[in-house]
Amino acid sequence: MDAEILFCFARRTSACQRTLGRAAALFGVKVADVRVCARERSLSSELARLLRRGTVVFLVGSCPGRRPDCAEPVFRTLRVPLDRQGEPRGVLRVRGGEKTGYVVESVDQAILLLPDDPYEILKMLPAAFGRLKRKFGLPGEFPKAEHPDYGKLVAACMERQGERA
């Protein structure tokens, strides 16, 4: 499966692209094209062009607030209903440390709205790819973070110290 990346007023494009590309590769997804949108009025047409070719579009936008600036125009264009706080209804929210991203889905496509911050994206990707994996039957998983058992390490070290004495 191919995916596309569209940057909208993003500044950390290289780091975000590298983060998305590595994560996508874990699930057998190839990033086929990377585009930049520098005008808000051309966002819809750029997004439509990428959706004609691919199944998944990663839309990475500037994010001075809680969510990417490109989220509102996308929700408006796709006629996603919003609640009183301006949050979309029926759309998966993926949370990072301080930012929120979204997975907007149709029957056979998905748009991931992500902030222009590779660390926030990295925190959002397990939930986002979990959804994509179920939806599209993707193989692969994120590697498990292994934390050493510090209690055992200290005990073993103390035993060795006792043997030397």
C-alpha cells in the first residue's frame, strides 16, 4: 500500500518525513510522494489530488495550538460535524504529549492530520497505525519498548560485590 505526505505550512518537514517513513515501513506502507502546500486555498485541491492516487495521506501542518491549523479547513471541506468545542464527531483523535491529531476515514481511504512536531507524531503513531492496521489489514507492529529490570540488575551487582569481598 502506498501513502502520501502533504506538508501544510510545516517547518520540520525532514524530521517529520523521516518519522512517518520509518513508521510506515514497519507496516509495509511505502511513502510514494511528498508534497508541500504553501497556500491555504490550495489545500483542498492538493489533498484531493493525493487521495486520487493513494489510500492514506499524512497531512502535517503547523500547530501553534492544540491541533494542526489545517484541521479546521479539512473538516469544513469534508463536512465533518463539530461539537460545541469545535472537535470533530466520529473522527478518531490521536493524542501526543501536548497536541492532538486526527484520523479521518472514508470506506477505503484515510487522512491523518498531524502536527508539525516529530516527537508529538511519534507519540500519536501507535494509535493511528493501530487503526490503519485494522482497517486495511496491514502487517507489522511497532517494536516493544523493553525496559531493564533494574531490581535484578542491582541485585546481581550486589551479589558480585559480595563475592569479591
